[in-house]
Amino acid sequence: MNDGIMESLIEQNPDAIIFADIKGTIRVWNVTAERIFGFTKAQAIGSKLDIIVPQKLREAHWRGYKQAMEKGETKYIGKSLPTKSLHADGSVIYVELSFSIILDASKSVIGALSTARDITAKYKKERGGSKKLV
């Protein structure tokens, strides 16, 4: 598949697409990620995932991320998880995230790919319910 098609698939996807390398540095950030999280591609690429992970969730996030990078797997594969995230303006938003560990041709872990959907309005509408967010 040529690079132009790949770029179109990433940029025209209705979900945010975020790829972070094994150290948690953002390497891919599409226009939907810009819209959802408020950070431009220039701001996000090269930054750590901390820009979208709330402070109180960071320790657990990095513990899980490091473990997933070392093992090459995560218990969240194939699952969509609702969680809190940070918007560029400092507000908390709610997103549904899906994850996959990405391997290179030699089967070495090179990072994690996430897709995200903004569920803030849905969460606020259902807030009185019993849904718990990670």
C-alpha cells in the first residue's frame, strides 16, 4: 500500500488515531485526534501521552503501558474502554479507547496504537447511571 493511501486512511478516519512508540512518545496523531483532544498535530507529535492522560491516572497508565511494551500484549486488546482524558484547554473529557500493540517485521514491539471516540455528551447524559470509567 502506498504512503498516500495510508495517509488518507489515517487522516480520514472518523476516530482519533494515535500511535505512541515504546517510550510513550506520540508519533501519529490524526485530524480527528486534533478535534477531540484540542492539540494540533504539531503540538502532539513528539510529546508524551501525558498530554492527554489526567494526572491522577498517570501512574497506573505508565505502569500498564510499560508492562504492555515489555510483554507485547495487553488485556485490553479487542476491547473498547471508556476513560477520562485531558483536552488541550485543561478540561476533562470522556473517550472510548481501543488499543493494540504494534510489532515490526521481526515481531519486536514498536509501540501502541489507539483509536478514540469522544463520549463526553453521552457520559454526561448517563452520569447518574452506574457506569464506571477507568
